[in-house]
Amino acid sequence: MIELLEQSACGREEQLAEALSRLLLLRFVYGPDYGLRGEELRAFKKRVADGVQSGNNPVNLENYLGEAASWAAEGRYDGYAPAVLARSSFQILLEDFGEWDLMNEQRREDLAYIDEDLREAAEDAPPVETRFVPPNLPATHWWWKAPKRTDMSERERRLRLRGRDLYMIETYGSDRACRPLGEADRP
């Protein structure tokens, strides 16, 4: 994880996003001590903080925040799952690396907008599949369980996740949206 983070300093936001996803997984599996103690934990956190602040990573982090904001805005369709993954990564930077101020005031404001979009999207967002929800979620990561449409059929969920035919579902009902266009349906 640290090596990928350090590589992303010379790379792109996708590498930073992957490194932060791995950090998130470590956090959820091992807890806030990442399975480390004392000086090992302090050294680990410092390497992570240094990696996030080095090279291209400040810009990569800004770009990743922008991507997360776009996903959150599209949360009713296929953006919810990637948005909550990114949002939890940012929350870990806030909670576990606060002393390095990786999520400065402007970034925290951006997170507030993302949270607002996630709350709005949760009304119709397809729920994140249980197998993808990280274990041991702290209450501060509310967005994973926020979608209210837990009764969504798998068919509607797939359509919504693909972002395809949502207009048709909402306008004409789910049966018509799932059928291929017939001659009578073509303009």
C-alpha cells in the first residue's frame, strides 16, 4: 500500500485512489491501529501522510475529490458505490491522519457537499451489495448504509447501476424498459 502511494506521487489519481482504497481496507480489517503498535504505528502514519503530501499527490487528491463529487451527484444511478468508497477513504484521512491536516479546510468543505449529494442520492440509490461493504464500519461512515431503496429488485438495481433506461423505468414502468424496442416502439 505504501509503495503504491509513493508511486502515485509520480503518477495519476487512479494510483492514489487505489492506495487509499487499500488503506481503507487495512483500517477496516485491523482497526485504527492498522495492526501496529507504538513507534511502528507512528512511522506508518507518517509515511502515509508524507506520501499523500508528496509529488503529484496533492493534485491527485484534489482530482479524486472532484471525481467523488461527480459520483455522488450521480448516486441515484451508478455513482453511489464508488462515491462511498472514496468518501470513506477521505474520512480515514480525517480520522486517522488529522495531525497532518491532509484534509484541509477547503477539502472538508468539499466533503460537506459530497455528503449532501449522498444524502439526496440515498433516496433512490441502489444499495451497495453487502459483499462490498467493509467490515467493522464505524458510525462515522454512515453513507454505506444510507440507501433507502432496500426493496429494489435485482432487475431494477442492474438497470439503475448501468444508468441505462432509468428514464424509461420512471416514465413507462420497469417492464417496458427491460424489453428490446419493437417496431411499434421505434420513432
